Amino acid sequence: MKKLALTLVVLLVLVTLPYWLSDQYYLHIVITTGLFIVGAMSLNLLLGYTGQLNLGHIAFFGIGAYVSALTSLGFEIAAPFGDGTLVVEPSSPFLGFVLATIIAGLFGFIIGKLSFKIRGAYFVIVTISFAEVTRLVSLNWVDLTQGPLALNNIPPMAYNLPFLGEGELWSKTPNYYLVLALAIVCYIIIRRIVQSRVGRAMIALRENEPLAVSAGINVTRYLNFAATTSAAMAGAAGALYAHYIRIIDPDVFLFIYTVTMVIMVITGGKGTLIGPIIGGIIFGILPVGLREVAGPEVQWIVYGVAMVLIVMFLPQGIVPAIQKWWTRRTGSET
């Protein structure tokens, strides 16, 4: 009953947030933080539940952003065969969102298929290399991506609903609800996976892979499933990011963004459902609060010190520490 009441209160706060958060700048921060929280949740599916560290996770976010942007803008490039040109007419942002999710998931499957045979440090190197390759492609394939000049004037997400008619999401409030809807859907999907037989198999691989293999668990199959689902969710977040910001350049692939997601997962509590959400809220909102009272140098120092202190004193993350405290206090698990 307490869990249900808390859940309802949280949902009420989230649903009404744009109405009592009057400053549009802060709402912008909430939207971008929400997209990175989706990225962190998707990373947690792979890192937290299978134990595989993907340091190129931002690549799938960026692929989703570029695919959706190019689908909605249209493009013209030299045909791969012959002297003609390949022309793709602009399509709806919703189609771009769907294609972004599918193509990012496909890349996740391919990377998983190629690299899960060499796990550990080798897998980390492969994922970092993949992210750098995607950045270089976006930077140098100027005919397609505009390179450092960026893709501009990306159309906002649109809707066509029976009772509301047609429209485009130009303002921040509808974009906030769109991001909130994506976050809730991703959370529900991850929760269902984790609580299913597939999730139990993934956790078994994380805890003791040789024992899991001896029990008949197909290692590659479950790791590929986690990698594909994780990449697809990151691609979906990237697509919404592109249509919200309305400009995309190769900097979307920067390594620091993957590091940010990893920080959100580890400090919040990897292998927990709400850990990345808590970590994302703290490290997404903290810089904004510091900006009001300190300069950029002090902001990053406080940011780094906070992360180090959490890792030192709460090595398993914030959420597991709260769960242990609650168990000791009440004698029951949260």
C-alpha cells in the first residue's frame, strides 16, 4: 500500500510539473535530463543486469538522432552504383522515430554479435571504437550529415490523433510529456524483462557465467537480446532529442556523454530499476543548481567530489544503500 501511494505521488508530481515549474529554462533542463535518464536506464539493462560495460553507448543515441533527423528532413547523396543520385523525400518525424529505434537496435545487435565472443576489456575497446567511428562518419560524410555544419531546422515531433487533430510539438510542455511517456514505457519494458525468465538468465550470467552455462543458459543469445534492447531504447531517446533540440552535429557522439550515463547508473545503483533514475536526477539537476551560486570551475569540482564521495561511501550506489537501511529499520525489503 505504501509503495502504491508513493508511486501515485511521484506520478502526480511528474504529470503536474510543467504547471508549477514556471521557468522554461528549468523545464528544458528537465527534458534533456529525462532523455539522458532513458539512455542511462537502457545502459543499465546491459551494465547492471549482464555486467557488460558499454563505453560506446552514446553511439546508439547519436545514431537514433541522425536517423530520425535525416528521415524527417530528407536527403540527397551520390548513388552507391553508377553516376546518379539517391534522393529520399522528407517523411514524418514519427516514421523517423520508429526507424531510429529499429536501426539503433540493429546496430546494437550487430555489435553484440561481433564482440560478445571477446568480453571484458576487449568488449569495452570495441564499443569505444564503434562510438568513435560513428562520430567520424558523421563528421566527414558531409553530403549526408552536413559534417561540422550540423543538420539544422529539424522539424519537431508531430501528432495526428482522433480527438485532437493534427499538430506539431513546438513548445516545451508537450515535449516534456513526450519524454515522460518514453521514460515510463522504457521503465515498464525493462521491469518486465528483469522480472521475467530472460531477466533471471541475464542476472545469472552476471553473477556466475560458468555456472549459468552449465545450467544450459545460452550466453550469446541473452547478451545479444540485452544489447539490442538497450541500443533501441537509446536510439529512441536520441530521436526525441533531435526533434526537441532541432539541430544535430557530430558532438552528440562525444565520449563524455557515455561517461555521464555510466555515472548516473553507478551512483544511482546498477542492477536496480530506479537507480539510473535517481542518479540521473542528481547529476542532471546538480550542475543547474550549482550554476546559480558558482562559476564553471567550481561546478565541475563539486560535481566530481560528489561522485567520488558517493562511490567511496556508497559503493553499490544510492538505491541499494537506501534499501539496506530500510531493511534494517523495518525488517522487510523495499
